[in-house]
Amino acid sequence: MNDGIIRVEQLVKRFGAFTAVDGVSFDVKRGEIMGFLGPNGAGKSTIIRMLCGLLRPTSGRALVAGIDVARDPERVRGQIGYMSQKFSLYSDLTVIENLRFFGGIYGVKRSELGERIRFATEMAGLAGRETALVSTLAGGWKQRLALGCAILHRPPVLFLDEPTSGVDPVSRRRFWDLIHDMAADGVTILVSTHYMDEAEYANRIALISQGKLIALGSPDHLKHRALGGQLVLVEATRIAEALDTLPSRPGIIDVAPFGNALHVLVDDADRAARELPAWLAGHGIPGARVSRIEPSLEDTFVELVGHRAPVPLVSA
Amino acid sequence: MKLNRIRAIAVKEALQIWRDPRSLMIALAMPFMQMCLLGYGVSVDIKHIPVCVWDQQANQDSQDLLKRFQSSQYFQVVGAFDNARAVTAAIDDGRCRVALVIPPDFSARLGDSSRSAVQALIDATDDNTANIAIGYAQAIVSAYSADAWSEALSRRGVPALAQPVALESRVWFNEALESRNFIVPGIVAIVMALVGAQLTSLTISREWERGTMELLVSTPVTPLELMIGKLAPYFGVGMLDAFFCLGLAVFWFTVPFRGALSTLLFATALFLVVVLGIGYLLSVLIRSQLGASQIALLVTLLPTTMLSGYAFPIDQMPGVIQAITYLVHSRYYVTVLKAIFLKGAGVTEIAFPLAAMVVYAGLVTYLAARAFRKTVD
């Protein structure tokens, strides 16, 4: 028996002729934070919706807390908390009314509800604002309240679909602190984002592009091992010529434009930093500066997908 | 099924109704307006038909006849002319619907029944009114002529004769023969059918449009719990409206109420479940608020006004149409309302329409609960 609390095997979802999710498989361990990273439209939401039982998979299998989602969605729903990118609380109800409502439909015992609501309001920083209409709250508060509503029934698994989109950086940071606290309590969290920097807070990251899982691993693993080499930054005057010339040199794996410079993937960054300026000068491109850089997730993404994401990823 | 969840949904829905002025407007103002509009607007009584006269005789006898027209509540003399062209013009431009022409030798012919005649010209664009006008005019003229006959006889020393056959009529149930008494209970049914379906037609589509449905679907709530929880507060609002409409019928339109209040409330609650269920079903099937509310109006308004028998008697319809009326939910409630109001019917007399409503309510709620799928694709 595998200890994966979420198991996904060859999951496929087609909408007519369009394949939104194309044979995705992965496991998530108990208490792990798994980040889904990919551009909008890559299929992140579709996978999460299938795991929540909102969409029926075309084929493949998904187990959440040992329950087959397609076969017994109702039992799964009692085990999960779900929060979606579209803010989806009742904006014409107050904070406390929303909490009572979700407490009620998640079947939280009345004796526990008061304590759970207190916990959620404190966690969301909304203590003292219980009677405010949700429509009057700022984005960060709404989003923490949505999280509060999703965890009232202490679900062992939490699905967060782009929970921080449209929220200011300070609130995002605070939100991730909450996520880490919950993971420390043993809650398994699957969270999707298109913020590169945010994904690094996750224990493991699944890179998703055009419905396919293209890489899976810790942020470090993805940035170094999955990249397949080391990264140098090449700054030169005739950047377009350098882009054409560089791939011909042995030891260079890939070259990609990056602003006014080039990101060059090499087998040995230190050697490249020593030898490249002279080599480039010999090819009519004098005065190039070459420096080793720490790869970002975006470099990995670009390298693995073979091109830049069709919709740019945000590295705010 | 968990009571906790149903309660949570009902409370939430009630709060949303309270904070949504549009729902509240529909819920409270619409029944009042419709009751007044329909209660005053719809009347099949034909009274005060405008009459023009061309009295060529102009003496005691002709004035006597015209006075009978004038004093009847069915006719109202609106003009007198002295030539045929003016009379024709008055009918043409709609100033009068009936023109009475009294010949110059009216008095001379009076004693001679075979020859005396009064001409009535009738505008029959509205054939029903024309028919009724002819009937009333005939009745007035025959009464006049019977009186003239017996007067003539008594002048010759013959004692007044009793009529050989006289119709002794007793009017039951609607003694005053007021069409309002017949129609207003039916209007209550129309208003309830319209308002009920409108109320719930928005409830699911609103969740889709505001993006709250996705979250709701991800929770363990079942379709049946959702339906019961959502319908409960609207049932309360609907019963309030029903009290309001029935109260207006009894105290404002003074329709006689002869049945038992408990029977009325039972039937009303049953009908309310049917109409709320229809609105809910439409809301589940059509995911836009506007679409659902338009379709709800369409499917309730037309069949209810035309085929429920509230004003147009079902037994006068062609056989095929009569068969179709059995599919119209409000038909049963109209029947029940009229029977309870005017005849004071008890449960046994209206067992069939009540049973039909029970079946209807069961079917609609079953379909609505079935139609709701807990997926978003």
C-alpha cells in the first residue's frame, strides 16, 4: 500500500476534440505541499476539479484519501476542502454568516462549530469584523476567509486553485505562512499557481504545460537536475549573432534569449565563464561578459517546454 | 439527508432574499399589483352598453320604451339623432354599440302585434357582446310589449291575464351573478403560479452566475438537501403572498368565502410546492438568471391564463384542448379555489384535483432533484 494520500494515474480529460489533461500521473504524500505550476490554460484547474469530483475524468483514475473520486465523489467531498481562483463566497452575506453556512453544509457538529469559527476568523485576521459584509472586504481578507471556510471541517486534503491570484504580495506571503502551518499539522495541500516565486514555497512542484506533466520534483531538483546542465548569462553587444553562433560550440546545450542578454545552458558553467568571452571574440563578437547564474524555475520551464510559455509566467 | 445542512442552506437563502431588493420586490409587490390589475381589469359582465336612439315617433309610448332601456343596468342611452346618417356614423365611430330606431307610426301599430316593430342596429365586431345585447334588448321589448298588451286588454274591460308559463329561477353559488366572484378566486391561482415560479427560477442560476455553485458542488451537500433547503424560505414567502391574495379576494373584492380555511390552506400549500418546484427545475436546467426567469414566465403565464379555466370555461373548449388542460397545473388549483370559495366544498368533493396536485408536486420535485447534477461540466 502506497502512502500517497492523493494518487493520480493516467488521468485524461477531453472537452470535445480538445485534450485539456493528457495522461497525468503523480502521488502526493500526507502532509506534503504540492505546487502545480504552469501558465493559464495549461490544465491545472481541470486536474484539481477532477480531484474534487467536479469534473468526470475521460479516462484514468484518481484516488483521494483512498477513495476513487469518479466512483464515489460524495465520500471524497467530506474529506476535502476546496478553494477556487474565482472568489466564491457569498458576497451578500457577512463573514460570520458565510462561516456558519459552510460549517452547516460541511456537517461540522454544532458543539464544535463555535470553536472552529473562532479559529477560522482568527486565522484569517478577521476577528472583530465578523458582521462585515464580504463584499466590503479587501482581496487578501476575502481570500483568507475563503480558506477559513474550506478548512472548517478539518479536511485532511486541501485543494487550492490559484488561491493568491489578484492578491497583494504581503497578503500572498501571509497566505503561504498559513499553508505551511496547516501542512505542519498533517494537512495535505495541492495548490496551483502561475507565480514562479510562489511555487518555490512548495515541497514539490509539478510543471504542467498543455495538459501534460512535464517535470515533477522539489524546487531545487527542478532548477538543477531537471534543467540538465548549468546556466550562464551572456551579455554582449551583438546578441542576435551570439544567439546564432553559440549552439555550434561543443558543451553548449541550449541558448535562449533573456531580455537583452542570453541564458545559455552549458555542461560546465565555470569553464564557460572562463572560455566563452574569447571564443565569442574569435567569432566576431568582442567584449562579451559571461557569468554563472542560479537558474530559476522559469529557466527550467523554458528548457523543458522547448520554448517560452505561450502565456507568460509571472515572476513577480 | 442531514437536517443540519438543510437548515444551513435555508438560513443562507433567507438572508439572501432579505438582502436582495429585487427578490423582495418580486415577492411582495408583484402579487398586489397583479391582484388589482386582474381583479379590476378582467370582467366578463356586460353592463352599460352604449345606445343611440332615433325616435321618429317621439311621444309617450316611444319614450316609455326608451325609459325601460335607460333604466336597465345593461344599457345606457348616450345620444339621440334624427336621421339615418347620424345613427350610422355613431355606430361606425364606436360612440354606441346599439342603435334603436323607433318608426314614426309606432303608437298606431302598437295594438297590432303582427306589424309593430322596433329596429335595433347592432355592432357585432365583438360577437359575444352583440349576442348578449340582442338578448337583453329582446327581454326589454317583450316585457314592454306584454305590458302594452295587458294594458290594451284592460282598457277594453278584459282582466289582466297571467302568463301561461313563467320561469322561476334560483341562482346558486354566485347569487349576485357577479363575474368577479367567479374570476377572482382564479386570479389568486394565476398570481400564485406566476410569482411562485418567478421566485425560485433565479435561485440556482444565481449561484452559477456568481460563481458560488462550484464551491457548493464541492461540498458534501446532496441535490435533495439543496432543493429542500432552497425551497423552504420561498415556501414561507409564497404562503405570505397567498394569505395576502386570498385576503384581498375576500375582504377587498368581497368574494363570498364558504369553505373551510384549513382546506384552503392545504390546497394552497400543495399548489405552492408545485409552482416553486417548477421554478426550481427551470433554474437547474437553465443556467442564466434572465433565461430562467423568462422561461418561467412563458411556461406559467400562457397555460395558466388560457387553459386553467379561471375565466374561460374548460367545458366550452374543443375536446383536444380540454385534454391538454389536464396537463396545466393551475387548472386543478383554480377548480379547488372556486369550489372552496363559492360552493364551500370540503376535501371529499375536491379529492380529484387535490390528488392531481399531489402527483404534480411529487413529479416536479422528483425531476428537479434528479436534474441537478453535482458536476460543473
